[in-house]
Amino acid sequence: MPLRPHVAPALLAMLVACAPAAAGAATPGVITLAVDASAAPDHVLHVHETFPASPGALSLSYPRWIPGEHGPTGPLTDVMNLVIVANGKRLEWRRDDVDMYAVHLDVPRGVTSVEVGFDFMLSTTTAGFSSASSVTQQLLLLSWNQVLFYPQGQPSDALTYRASLTLPAGWKFGTALPVAGVHGAVLQFAPASLTTLVDSPVLAGRHFRSVDLAPGSAIPYSIEMACDGEAGLAIADSDVVELRQLVREAHALFGGQHHRQYRFLNPLSEHIAHFGLEHHESSEDRMPERSWVDADQRHNQTNLLSHEFVHSWNGKYRRPAGLATANYQQPMKGELLWVYEGLTQYLGWVLASRSGIRSADEGREVLARDAADMELHRGREWRPLVDTAVEAQRLYEARNAWERARRSVDFYNEGLLIWLDADVTIRRLTHGARSLDDFCHAFHGGTGAPEVKPYGFEDVVQALNGVAPYDWAGFLHERVDRVQAHAPMDGIERGGWALAWTDTLPGMLKSSEEAGDVENEIFSIGIDIDRKTGLVRDVVPGSAAARAGVVPDVTLVAVNGRHWSPTVLRDAIRATKTGVPLELLTDNGEFLRTGRLEYRGGLRFPVLRRSGPQPDLVDEILRSHAAR
């Protein structure tokens, strides 16, 4: 909603008068932060901060590098109407012309505190991470890093904030941030370090439900749901049982925890960005509105909560040194994201089946799909996996087009394959006596309050050797640092399975197509297509479609002379097995092109089939390890 002209003067008048009562009086060394979200449905947040100050130069920074997003994604351009006041007088400020996330000012004599006010304009686009849409008329997921400045150069651990939040009338909320008191629509939080504040988002909404996931436990676990409508909150009892088992399985896997509570923050809407973001004592699990009541939507989300939950141990507690930065202006280095995200992707895949969120059959379907897709990422022929981790901050923002020629954030699913291989290798070396679970106990285990324990490559190798002596450095360097012509399939094959093909669409792949409105033909002719628009999202290099001149970002118009639809395309691909030719008519702007595909393979989808005399280690890995 466009800001009305009187908002900035009103903000100035408020600052000159006094800080809001909810922010409390200034306390030496404590920064107060009051966020008024009463107008959040109109996409506006009003912010007031009080900084202890002394005469002289003062520089303030707006968070740029956001934890978990692995990039400089702080939405600076959505900060508006910045006004700074001291002793009732407006102060001039100037933006740094190199570090544009910093502002500089001079504090006059006799001043002991500075008041900062601004408006934050919430995004309406659903593309991106936390800087994308986080609000609707019925709910809000507040990221504190978007609504504050902090003293430039200061470590976030060394700064204490006392925050308050005003919600729209009648809204309920969930958060891991300790609450000191609730006064009507105003939430007052206990003083916390800036690190803890930024790591503790707040979910609020008119339609809200909280479900206990560990009844009787001394450590609270819950899923906090806010939805655009009441119907979407109807999570089934069976889903609650599986989420409760997820908590037990995670404790069995890691042998302890480093959180005092844990909240799955679960906004449900078609009008927000859909993704997961990890925090130490909570996670943002942003899903479509009917994810708990629509089977395809639910199946398509089966890795989300388990993945983000694992991050409490792997990513928030144990963190690569290059990502364990002192504040939000220090650039992050992502070369170990194949551990941070890749190991988490593997363990999330494991826990999803161990907890019953999906069956072992469904887990193997996902493994087959991801392995086959990684094989088609032909960018592997010119860049090693580690390069995707180093360039992650750019790859997260990359378009779908040319993904399989370029590679994307492959450290997720290729990381899954590498860590499966490591798990299988440990089991074979120790004749089943030990597994990657033992590595998790040693590397992530113990119990205590939230903290960050950084590590490097050598620490990972040392911990693996402590479980099963082996050339782990060579094992990892070969798979991560060197160009590889093929995806790492050894974990699947030595785990007793082989990648195979079927002409019947597997259930998990069907659900991902239905939920994502994508026609996935990458395994046959080499394209995937937006079902609603016919846009060719990507083309596999060297595939039949690529050889026929089909390129990404064109629109499919017709198949064999008939207007395109998902059913028409799939039927035509099926018919190629009987010798029927396949022609695609595409539209590239105002230019039309017909391509005849040299393809006779019919429909082709990846599955796993048991192979050879090897023991079935994959199903053993997916077997439940905690009492039900």
C-alpha cells in the first residue's frame, strides 16, 4: 500500500514526543525496539528504536547478511521514512556511499540516547526468501532483522535488545523468543542478545492453532500454525503422531539437544513465499494454505519440517567457521555448505521416513528422483560441487532457465548422495556395528543452551575417523572438490539398490507435479514445463529436446499439431515407444519454431530396484530408531 504523505511527519512527531510506552524507558547498554504491526495487513510496519549514545560520531547498520539465507539478502530498499531524533531535535544523517547498509550521524553534546524511527514496507511478491511476502490480511511472519538497525561493527552477541511488538487486534502468536508480558495487543519480550532476537521470528495471525508435540516433556516442542482460513488448520491426528515421532527420532539420532524449546512456525497461505528457514529454537516452515488437508500438497512438503529441525543441530549449533560471522555485515563464506545443507538434506530425508512422515517406499522414490536429477545437472562437467557452495549467494537467486547446464544449489541433493555414501561406507567398514548416527552423536551431541560451535573441514574428517578409520579426506575431496562426470551413486548401489526406470509416474513425483504445477519430462525428452503457461522452465543439455532446438524460456504451443496440454504431451511421449514421431511447436516471443525430436523411449521416470546380493542398507537406514 503506498505510504500517505502524512506518515513521515507523524513519525517525526512521535519521535520528538517520546518513545512508545511499550518500548520502556532507556536503560544503559540496552537498545529498545518497538515494532507496531497493527497495519501489517496493509504491508506496513512502524519501527521505533532507542540507542544509548554519547556525543560524537555514531554509525548504524541495517542487517545485510542474513543467517540461513547464506547471502546479502537484507531488504534495505524496503526501509522508508528514516528519521533520527535526540533531545527532541531532528538529526541529520548520511548514507555511506560504499556500504549502503550503513548511516552516519553526529550526536550533539548533552545527548544520552538517540531515537530512530522508520517504516518497513512488507513485500507482496512470493519469490525469494524472508525479504519476499511474509504477510496477508490474516497472518504475519515477522523477521526481526528487517525492522532494526544496530551499532556498526558491534558483535551481535554483545548487544542487548528489549523488544516489543504490537499486533492487529484479536491476533494470536507463536515464537521461541521469551515473552515478558502481554498487554492487550502489545507483546513485551524479555531482554535478549541481538543474535537471539534475529534468530527468533514471530508468527501471528487471526486463524491460529498451537499443537503440543512433546506432551509431558520438560522441553516444550510445538507446531504453531497461522492460516488464511480456519479450514487449513485441520491437521490430522495421524500427522500430529508423526511429528511427535519426529521429535523422538531426532533425539535418538543426536543424543541430546541444544535448545530450551522448539517451535515449528508454520504459516499457511498461497500469498506468501514458500520455503523453510532454520533457527536455533524454531523454524520457519512456510507452506501453501491447504498443505495439511490436501494429499499432494502434504506429500510435497514431507522433507520440510524434518530438514529445518535438523538444522538446530547441524547449522545452528555446529556451523562452518565461514558462516559463523560476528555480525550481519561480515560476508559469509559457503564452501562447507555441502555439510551445512547437504548433511541436513540427508538427515532430513532419513528422519522423514524414520518418523513415519513418509514411508520407506516414498523415501526411496525421493532418493531415486533426486539422484536421477543430479545426474542430469550437466554443469558438473565443468564445475565441481564445492563451486556451487562458494557461489551459493548468487545461485539462490538464479532463474530456472539453464539450471542443468549451469548447476544450481546442488550441495543439497548431491550432498544427500554423498552423505548416504558415507553412511553406507561406515556400516560396511564396521560390519554394521556403527553408522553415521554415531558421527552425529559425536559431532552434534550433548545437551545445553543454544550456542555456536564452529568447525572446519579437518574437524569433519577427524570426527568421521573417530567413528570408522578411513581416508575420509580423500573420500570427500574426490566427491566435493573435483569435477565429476556423474552423480555419486555409490551409496545407493553399495546400499543394495540400483537406479532403474519405469513408465508409470511414481507417487511422490506425481505429488510434486500437482503441487508445483510442473510437467516433469526431464527424464525422457529432457524438459520441464509450467503447466499453467506452457513455459519451458529448463532443458537438459544433450537431451532429445535440446537436440531439436528447444531452449529454456520459450513457450510450448503445440504437440504433433495439437494445442499443448499436460495430457497431450504425456500421451505423445508415451506413443514414441511405438514409433509415433514427436514434434513440438514453441513460441519465442513473436517467432514460432517446430522441432522434431529423435526420441523413441516413451515415458521414463526414475525408481530404485533391489540389486545383487548386497544387504539392504538403505531400508536399514530409514528404519525407525526410537520407541513409538
